[in-house]
Amino acid sequence: MHMLNIAFIAHDRKKDEMVNFVTAYEKAFEGNNLFSTGTTGQRIMEGTNLKIHRFMSGPLGGDQQIGALVAKNEMDLIIFLRDPLMAQPHEPDINALLRLCDVQGIPLATNVATAEILVKALERGDFGWRELVHKYKPGSDIEV
């Protein structure tokens, strides 16, 4: 199976939870292409041995940078730990990203319970269907 493109995003009050989650499943994420918004990625790299391509901070456009990859169907899995109790100044960007995941059929977890189910599927190799998406997608920028 090819390497998956996996993105991590976490709102401020969820960053510790994200670091703990990724640390717990570090082995599952090894060998994949990992992406993140700026601060979240920095925190994950400080807490693990994973290398992560960091985009800008979410409020500065990082959500949209990840969204651009989603729009081209070049992201395979997104773990986005949202803070449902806090209004976000970049809420339209967040909603656009969630919508794009639905449009492209990209698995998206917005809480740790769902993220754990997706990581268990990742560990079992259940994401092989994404390889077909990349193989038959016209104009793909990703090497298969």
C-alpha cells in the first residue's frame, strides 16, 4: 500500500489532546506523509519522532492550505480536533474544509473517538481503496 497523506488540525484547547493522541498512535502514522497546521504540527513534532509538513496556523490560512489539497483529492485522512464550545474567528474556513471532505469523500474525524476508529482502520490496512482513488484520478499531482 502506498503512503497516505494525513493531516492533523487542532483548535487551541484541543492541542494537548492531539499531541497525546498522535503520541499514542505514533507507530500507525510512521511511514505516511503527514501534514498539519503550524502550531499543531510543531507541538506534535516536539512530542513525537514524526516529521510533519507544517502549513500556516489555522486562523492565518492553514485550514485553507489543507483544504486546497482536499479539493484536489490529495488528502487521504484528516484528524481535526475541533473545540465545539468556542467560537472560531475563521469559522468559514473550517466549514469550507469540512464541506470539501464531504464532497471528495475524505475520511474526517472531528473528535478523538472517531479518530481512534479511523486509526484502527489505518492499522488494519483498510485504506487501500484510497490507492484506487489516486490511481484513477485524472490530473493527480501524487505519484502512485
